[in-house]
Amino acid sequence: MASILIVDDAKNIRDHLTSYVRGLGHRTKGAGDAREALAALAEDRFDLVISDVRMPDMDGLALLREVRGRRPDAAVVLMTAYATVPQAVEAIKAGAYEYLVKPFTLEQVGLLLDRVLEVQRLRHEVVSLRQALDEPALLDSTTPTMQQALATARQAAASDVTVLLTGESGTGKNVLAAAIHAWSPRHARPFVTIACTTLAEHLLESELFGHMKGAFTGAWKDKPARIAAAQGGTLFLDEVGDLPQPVQGKLLRFLEERRFEPLGGTETVEVDVRMIAATNRDLEADVRAGRFREDLFFRLNVVNVTLPPLRDRRADLAALTDHLLAVVAARHRRAPLHLAPEARRVLTGYRWPGNVRELMNTLERAVVLSRGDTIRTEDLPDRLLAPAPAGAAATPPTDLSLEELERRHIQQVLGDSTTLEEAAARLGINATTLWRKRKRYGLD
């Protein structure tokens, strides 16, 4: 049984289709216009949206774009009596699965549903297989600190408590956040991720809380809040330590009241979401330095789960490497590969400052460049093979803060790299995040 939303301003067509589809055994809901449809999407999950194109206020193409942005896993079929080739091309480019031309028969609708829902079923199977492949890579460990972190996360997942995930970049905080959602009673509802490092302040505030038309220059139409898209599910704020202070205040109010007003709006929106946040920064140090609100820190830090760096998970490295190698080889349509003994020794001896993300990137490079069925040392990046510089300390000074250690490490990697992209790959973060960190630490 699938869940299907039918949108048409013509009541007779809407009711006729709804009754027919329900008779096929599916769960259905009707909406008389696009705004009613968006309200339904905010409250429930749908496998398929069937919408008329010509509707007042917001047409079917505009609704299609909104659905793709809010519910990318939902298929969309458009109906129209005024089909043109350019319009059909535009619809397909925008992400429509099919274009249904009126008048059509109920038999056509039934056959279309069979095709669409079969594709959806296959997609869900692929997602399930990917999760089955990826979860053991990070969420299976023989290291006591990692086992304790996972046990705490599983216990917290059963409630709606706010969870703060901490640890270095690349340790798998985003994967654990998704796992907490999957383990929780909210698992059937949306899991919405917002990266706090990728947008300017006013754009980030708009992304979180939405805005009304005319709220600022360039706001030419209403924008729904991403928070609202997580209704009933989980909102994950990645790199929450980089939130600008004005946005911190608005987020604090939301955490306290579970309500907000969009930018430029006066109507209060209430949302039921579970909050998970992640950061690689020392938020307590940021609080002392005045960069992060203390009251917000305490609101976020109800249950803290710290993921250990890969260098402290040496017992997991061999199994983790083999698993990731199999995943990457399958992704690139390669036959199963194995590591030459010397290559494995190199991987084992490296400190992995970029953690699991750097290990994944390294193995992906090796899979692409290798010519046989064996990964050899020549397939690995030079940085793994180069000996430590003479006189370099084997371990960093222990009297430095985590922030200062990060600043020094980034400075060293930037100095050893030709481009920002290369440095980001070595650190296991994206170039945008590195650009922001470089700016924050004055390393321009």
C-alpha cells in the first residue's frame, strides 16, 4: 500500500481519482490547490503526488519544484489538458516522473501507478541496501570509547531528548545523527539536515525559519522553513558551532518554545521536531570567549556523545578499511579488490587526521587509480608514504586547546597543499568549510 496525494482544483476530478486510487488499496488524500497540498506534505509523508498543472495562485510546475525541495523521495506526476512539448520538457527537467494528458482513462492511471510505485519500491530497496552496507562501517566497533558512544546514542534515541554530537571532522557525526533518527520512534518521519557553514547569516536564518515575500532584497516569494519540513521528525544542525550569534538567539527561542516566526512575518509557526546538533569545535571554549551563547549551549548539550578520532580506534581500522574498500569498489563498478600487505601496513601506520572521511577518500582514489585487483602502495597518496619531517613532534602538545590544535593542523596542511581543494580533501572536509575555518583562524 502506498500513500498518494491528489491535487486538483476541479472537485469532481479530484474526488473521482481519490476514490479510484483508494479502491486499489492505497491510502489517499485530496487537496484543492497547491497551498493545501504543501500543508498536507508538511503533516504527512507521501510516496506519490499527482497534481493538475493549471491551478490558481501556484500552478503544478511551481508545486513540483516545492515538492522536490521538501520531499525529494516523493514521485510527482502532472496532469493537464493543455500539454505542449516545451511544458512537458520543463516538467521532466524539474523532476516530474510522468506527464498525464487529459482526458485519460482510469486504466491509464492504474498502469501509471504500477510503474511509478515499482520504481519507488526499487529505490527504497537501494536505500536499504546502502544503509546495510554503510552502517557497519561506522556503527560497529570493538573500541570501548566508540562502543560507549554508540550505547549512549542508542539509549538517547528512544526519547525526544536533544543530542549534541562532538568530535573531530570526519569522525562520522552525520552518520550517527541519521542512525539516531532511524533508531527513534520518529524514524518514519522526515530527517532534515541543515549545514550551518554553507550560507551567509541572513540566508541561513531564512533557510532555518523561512521568509515572507519582500522580507529582504531578493525575497521575491515566500520561502518555507526547513524546520517546518522536519515536522514530526528530526532536525539535524551540522556544525552548529558556526551559527552566527543573531541566529543563535532565534534558535534558542525555538528550542525553548518549539515555535518561530518567518523573516518578515508575524504569524507564529509551531513545529514538533527532535533536535540533534553536531560540531567539531570546543563549544565550552567558545562560550568563555563570547562566541557562543551559554544558554543555547546548555539547551543543546542535554545528552553529549563524543565520537573518538580514527587514530584512537586502531582496533577497528582493518575491518573498517576492508568494508569501505568493498563499498567504494561496488560504487565504481569494480570487481572486488584487496590490499597488498605493504599497502595495508601504510594505511595502518598513518595517523588519519581527517578520520574516517579521509580514509574513505583515500580508498576511493586508490580504487580509481588501481589497474589490477590489488591496491598497492603506488595507488596511495604521497602524504601517506612520506616520513614525518625531521624534528617533528610525534604527538601534539597536550597543553593546547582543541581549537588551537585545529588551527595549527589546518595551517600545516594548507602550507603543504597546492590548492584549497587538495587541503580540504586531506583534512576530510569540503572546501567551503575549510574556507570558513581559514577565515576564522586568520590563515588567509
